Amino acid sequence: MMERTGKKRILIFTDLDGSLLDHDTYSFEEARPALARIKKAGIPLVLATSKTRVEIEVLQTELGIRDPFIVENGAAVFFPTVYSDFRLERAQKVPPYLVVVLGRPYEEIRCFFDVLKERFPVQGFGDLSVEDVARLTGLPLQKALWAREREFTEPFVLREPGDLAEIEKWAEREGLKVTTGGRFHHLISAGQDKGLAVELTRDIFSASCREGIVSVALGDSLNDLPMLESVDIPVLIPQWSGEYLDIRMSRLRKAKYPGSRGWSEAVEKLIDELQKETD
């Protein structure tokens, strides 16, 4: 590896729904100014989300980016083969990607979820029709279909919120856990979360680049907390109501506005600051 320079490379991780994407419309329209600056500066933008691989692939095409991405709440990190010169010893070849897997296969998750259904009034994406998913998410039918193409985790709805603590105990006994996003609970492997995936991705960049790394993350939900805790500069996006999660975290910054508007403003401000520091 080449000797490091004193200059640091900016690496941005971001949640999608409620952060880069507006909560109700899934639009990133107001984030276009920041996205343009990110592309011009050559800053990697790593999407870290509960969404599936195919959902992210479609969104990356719309955004015009081709960077690594983290799927299904930290279940796996997909590196496009243009990153094949990076240090990816743990990666599996899944053309056109090199993939580092942290989660368990969807079939195992669903097997346990079928047991849960016998005890609790829960419904997972695997139990719902495409039309049901579209209704619950507000997605068009095609995008709802992509949202059901799970590889590692199961989003679910819970009729009785009071059952959540007991479900979490059941999941823990099976080496699983429950995390909560903006719309759904998610049954995932105990060996994964967004924070672990972000740390792994950051370390790969750090080991593979000449520059040092300054890492940034933006998110708005409870399942984003491990990600925010794992970076140099965490940015909390307010909920669509304008309220923030009640959290205490060193170095935490708060965006002024929800969704893509707040995301764009926060990113542009950070780029200005960090570029001045590294010039």
C-alpha cells in the first residue's frame, strides 16, 4: 500500500427514508445541490439502509452513483467490482460485486418468523402481498415488489406494541434481534447492525486508500444510532414532524430540516468545513 498523505478523504454514509429521501414521497429532489457537490468532489456516498439490494441498485442509477452500499440494516456490504483493488479478504464474489456478509440467510430468518406468528399477531413482508406492501409503504407496485426481495432480514408489522419486549426475548434466544425503523420493525441477525457494517466499510477504505479517512453519517431513526455512533461526524436528521430523537452523543450535529432539504444543507455545510480543513 502507498504511504499515507496528510490529506483526509471524506467518506459519507447515509440512511435513506426520512434522510436522503423524503418520508412520504421518497423524493431526493431537494438534495440535488449536495449530491452534485459530492460527485464533483469524488466523495464516496455509501447508502446504508433497511432496503434490499435491488431497491438500492435502482436508486443508485437514479442518483448517478456507483459506490459501495449496505443493505438490510447492515446485513451485507456490496462493493462494485471497480473496487476490486481494495483489501476485501472477507468478500465473496457475487458478480458484479464483492460482498461481505454479516447477516444470516433470509430462509433462516423466515423459519423463526413462522414460529413467532404462532404466538404473536405479527405480519412480515413474506406474509404480505405486493399490494399490501405498497399500501403500508406508499410505494408504487413495482417498488413494493423490489422491497419484498429480501436476502437477509424480515420487516414486520406488530398489532400489539406491548408484545415487542417478549418478541425481542424470543429473538435473542435464537441469535436474532429486533430493530426499529421509521415504518417497521425488522427481524435481523444478532451479528449485524448498521454500525458494524459502517465500521467494516470505513476500515476497508482506510486500509486501501493513501489518504486518511474522515467519516460522516446521516440518519433519523433508532436503527441509525449504531451507524451514527461509529463515525467521526454524526448528523441527526429531524423526524418529519420536526422533532428529533432524544439521544445524547458526542460530536452530534443536527440538521435544521427533515428529509432531503435538511440532508442537503447539512452535507453542503460539512463539505465546506472539511475541505477547508484539508486544503
